[in-house]
Amino acid sequence: MATLLDLENAIDALLNHPLGLGRYQLVRRVEEKAYEAYVFGLCLRGVRQLGVTPVLRGITDPPDPFIFRGAPGQIHSRSRNFGYAEFSLNGQNFEIHAGVEFKGTSGMTHELDVCIIRSEDANQCRWTPDDPPAASLIAGWECKFYAGNLQKGLGRAFVGLIDDMGANVRLNGLCSNSFHPQLRNYFQPRRRPHPHFRLTPLDPSNEDIFVNQIKGELKKMTAS
Amino acid sequence: MSTHEYDAHDALDLLMRKLNERDEQLARQIQSAIDVGKDVEEKERFARRKKPRVYRRTVRFSDEEALDVAIAALQACFVEQPLFVNSAEIDFRPTAMGEAASRSLSAWDRESRTLPFTHEGVTSEKKLEVELQTETQISREDQQTLRLEPVPDQLVEQQKENLTKLRLLATFGED
């Protein structure tokens, strides 16, 4: 018969493990960014599965280390060597970014946690510092790590954001390790963001859906 | 016959007490996820209507459901977080290391519209870091960046086993 002592020992084993509370307290402040890095990696995986090797770059120097923005920021920087990835598919060039702000069609700026943008526009905005225009955005994802309850407001806000990004956006979605049944229903109508719930390495089939969407859309838009 | 000498309420109480002792912030976060409750469909029957009226009602979680919520949150922190970093490390590894953006622009081949390709760095481990001291932040951080450090798979497997054991001890379905 299981005793309370057994339960207490099981809780202690979890909390005291090298990947338990000690490590979590060290990395907690970047837990959302770790999730963005994971989704960024899935984008790289999609590109690679199309037979293309993405090239990592930094804004001011080679990307060693590859630095993710700690807060929403501009695509250009004089002081920080933020990383991004570049790839070319069927003669068209793209970049993958994290935490970059765009200028919406209304003029309001919006941050996209992970996005794919046309290289020419990105280069232009680094060369002549500016926010990338909405028309340069190909794909954008909101990424939310939750060790708790996913907020409904996130879905509403992201729908509004995508609405302000114009008609060139081919792929967008809300990615989370968590799940929300009402948000799933909210995203059902056509033109709403894709709900990528339970997008986590613990569920490889959800990873495949995400990666295949990227592959499919990139193939379709670059087909000659 | 019961296989536990405690019930779900005792288990939840012990888990939340231990979490509160060790990390109040995480305990608060999990408590608030539990306190949100869940939506259920309620049916209201009327004598003159054939079909009952169905409406949404938010109710509190049972102690067993609350335990599930808490354990899912612990899984997110102690298993999924390390896996995100490991997955990113694996997906970044087979990429090439290019030069800085300013230099790549000058090498840009506008005629052929293809990127200058490099095989440099393909298959090597890439160091991933997150900025802590942001560009606009006035307050000073001790560290500029924090490395996203991959962890051995063996440790992740151990934590998965620890979670499985905890789940088993917190499941009362057949009692």
C-alpha cells in the first residue's frame, strides 16, 4: 500500500534531481525564450528537410554565440549581435528571426516571436535602419511556454496582430506546450491562426504537423 | 480495496506544501492554474420542452484533477524545458556558420538571386544564448546573456521516470 512517505519521497526525488528546482530556478527567467529557440529550431528543421542548409548569421559579427533577443526589438542593432538564419529556396531568399518588431499596415509595431521574412526586405532594414514592413512577412508565430494555464487573451491579441500584417502572410499560428479548448475553437474559422497546441518534443506528431506546414507553404510559394 | 493510505486531497495538500516550502513562485503559479477551474456542460430540463437547455458552467477541479494540473506543470518545468533546449541544439547543429550580416550583404549575388553558401560549421555544436541585459533596460544585470545549455538525455529520462512514479502515486482511479 502506498504511504504518504512514498509520495513525499517521490516529490523529493523530482524536486532534488539535477533537472529539478535548482536548474529550473536558474533558467526560469529565460523559459519563454527557450521555447522560442525550440520553435526557431523547428523552422530550421523544416528548411533542412527541403534539402537546404540554413546559414546562421549575426547582425554585426559571426553568430558565435547565437544570441536571442531578451525582449522584443528591432531587426537592426549597433550594439548587439543578434542571430538569425538565412536560406535560399528555388531562387528566393528568406530569413528566420526571433523577437523582431514589424511595422503593421496601420503603422503600429508588432513583435513576432518567430518569423520568416524576405531577405531583401530584412537586408534593406539593416542597411537603412527601419522596421520591416508588414508586406515582407511570410510566416509568423506567437510562442508561449506555460507551466500552468494558457491565457485566452493571447489568442485574441494574436488574431488582431495578424490582421494588421496584411495579405502577404502565408502561415501563422500560436505555438504552445499547453492547451486551451476554447482557444482551439476560436482558431477554427478559416484565416485564423493555426493552433499548434502541445507543440513539444514529448509529442513528435505535433512537431511533424508544424514542420510539414512550413515545408508545404515554402514549396508552394517558391514553385516555378 | 484501496491501494493508498491517503486520498487525493492529502496528496494535493502534501505536494503544494512541499512546493511552497521550496519555491513559492512556482507554487503560486501552479495554484493559480488549479484555481482557474474547468468548464462543464450543465443541462437544465423544462417540463414543456423536449430538449434540455445546455449551458457552460465553470466549476472547481476535483482534487484528482488538480493533482493532474500540478503534475503537468511540473512536467513542463522539469522535463519539457530541458527538452526544448536539447531539441534546439539538435536542430541548430546541421546549419552553416555564416559571417556578419553587413559582410554577407556585400557578397550578395543579386544576379543569380542565391545566397553565398558556406559549409563552415555544419555539424558543429552551436552556442545558443539569450540576452538578459536588453538594449533598452536601464537597470543593470549581473550577466549580459544566459547560455541555453543542453542536458544529457539520461538525466531527462530519469526525470520522466520520477514523474511517472509521482503520477502513479497520485492516481486513485481504481481505489
